[in-house]
Amino acid sequence: MQNRVPKGDALYERALRTIPWGTQTGSKRPAAELRGVAPPYIVRGKGCRIWDLDGNEYIDYKNACGPIILGHAYDRVNAAAMEQMASGAVHSAAHPIEVELAEELTRTVPCAEMVRFLKSGAEVTSAAVRIARAHTGREKVISSGYHGWHDWSLPGTKGVPAALRELTVSIPWDAGRLEEALGRHRGEVACFILSLPYDRTEEEIRDFLRAARALTEREGVLLVYDEIVTGFRLAMGGAQERFGVTPDLAVFSKAMANGFPIGAVTGRREVMAAWDATTISSTFGGEAFSMAAALATIAELREKRAHEHLWKAGTRLMNGINAMASDLGLGIRAEGLAPVFSVRFEGKDAEEGRRLSTAFQRELLMRGVMPYSVWYITYSHSEKNIERTLQIVREAMEGVKAKE
């Protein structure tokens, strides 16, 4: 098969000589099994479409691994950021926009009585853990899900000191395992930090969050939501608004500013007061144009009632994928929450599932759809774009079926 991305592949080989991994983000590393069809580089985006270095166009469901919620190069957000840039990015004292955005978050996020800003998801999750430790005087952390690359979050990774590894207890999404871990480490745990799985139903998630809230309160442990993915995507106030279970602390990034770099730690005033007892500071934490972008993003989401669209469009896409896979007898299943769902691949064994996943992704890429392990819906995915995507999905599935 002819290589669709020769320029991209050539530049990636060049990048490997000067950049470890060839990219700054692990999830943007080209997969070997998709070589020749998956673009190593994207040079432009507008709305729900992107273009690679070789000129190929795609309907985008990866969306920069989650930050794009309104659409690429969204006019209102870009205009707000550019207007602020004209007055400078960072200054020699705080900028008034910090207060404006903090007050907006306290109105929007259920747990947010106080707010601090940083620049990335890994930063804000690490800051929340430090605040939890400072507030409780305890050191251990129970964790479920992925929370970034910092030492506390990936204790088994090479390069992390062995002395730190016993301080993080990792558990699956299971209330029984949480109760067991809390009991085994009673009096030692500062917080339980969780991120939502991508393959569970709303009922399963709500039940777990309720159990986690009750168990942590019983043990005097802080409950921390990692809303890097779910924040501003499931609802204006994130998962805590959608499911009606409020944590002590919550962290946000990704969709908060539609692609501009920003992160926030939010929480109860009593807990956030622990910031005075420790040191968490960043030169770029108060960078102003990303804050302007965040304010514009939040305003646009609210005014356009964008979440109604995200749920409706995602549901249509999930139902279409599942109906076509069933018709063709393929082990492909869309599951999870409509604005950010996963696609599962099943075969007689794990290897067959992996082959099905690769084959389906290749067929989609060749036809102009950018898939991902998690499919992110944006406000720019119009009904027309969803229907075109479903046409391509059927063609891709038929292509997979023909090669079985």
C-alpha cells in the first residue's frame, strides 16, 4: 500500500535525532502498526477538521488528546486570547484576569470555594496531592486512573526513587478495593484521587462516586477528582455536577481553555487554606492570554448550551457504530459516556482484538477520520459531520470485513 504520509514520516525520522520520542507527548508518538497511514504531524485545524503535513484532511476525534471542546481555532476563543496578548502575556505582578477567572470557577464548579492556577494536568494533580498531604498531615495516597507523569503518580516507573513507591497505593475502579485499601492503611492516607474510566455507564460511575464519598468521609480522607478529561466536557461543572457527588478538591485542564495551556486546582476553602503551609508556585501560573481563552471558552459553552450538543452528537455516533458493527458481525463496541467514549475491540483472544483495532483504525485514517482510544466530541461536530463520519465508519468496517 502506498504511504499516505511520506513527508510526515520523513520529518519524524529527522525529529528522532534531536527529540526523545520525536514528540513532546507520549500519545502523539506514531504507532508502528499504523505507519504509512497515521500522520506524525498536523499543521492546521479548523472546527472539527485537521490537515496533516502531507495535505490529508480528517474529521478529528482525537482533538489534541482532549483539549479541544468547541473546535480547532475557534474564533471567539482565539480573539479573546489575541486581544490579551496585545497587552502582554505575563507581568511583574498579578493580572486582574486571575481574579475574574477564579470567581467564574467558583460559580461554575460545585466544590470550588477557592482556586489556584497552573499550566498542565500533571501539575495540578501533583499540587492537589501536596495540598491534601499538607491539610491532613498524612503521606499516603490511594489512586485510581492515570494522573500524569510525576513521581507520586507513577511510582513503579524507572527513575522514581524506591523510597516513594510505598506512598502511592494504586487500585482499580472498585469500591470493595477502595474500602480494603482504606482499612489496610487507616490513619495514613491523605487522599483518594480518581479519574473516571471511559468504558462505564452513568449508573456505574454514580454508584462508585457515592461509595467513594461515603468511604473517604468515614476515614477522614480527602476525596479528589481528577477532572482533567471530564471537566467542562460532561457538564459545565464537570463530573461532580453531572453525577451530583461533590469532592473536597478537583483539578481541571484540557478543555478548560479550548487548547490554550492552563490548569486549575479547586476545592473547599478549609482544604485550600493549606496552600499557606506549603510552597506551590509557578512563573507562568498567572499567564493572562490562556486565562482570557478560558473565560471565552466557558462563556461560549454556557451561551450555546454546548453540552446538550455534545451528549446528543456523541450518542448518535455511539449508536451508529454499535449498530453497524452488529450488522457486520464485528467485535467493535462503543461504550462509556457520549461526550468522551471509548471503542472496545473483541476477538477470540487479546491478540485478535488488537488486530481488529489496528485494521479498523487504518481503514478510518485512509478515509479521513482521525480516531483515538477515546473519541472526543466537540461543539463543531455538526449533525452533517456526524453523519459523514458514520458513512466512513461503515466503509471502514466493510473494508475490515472484506480482509478477514
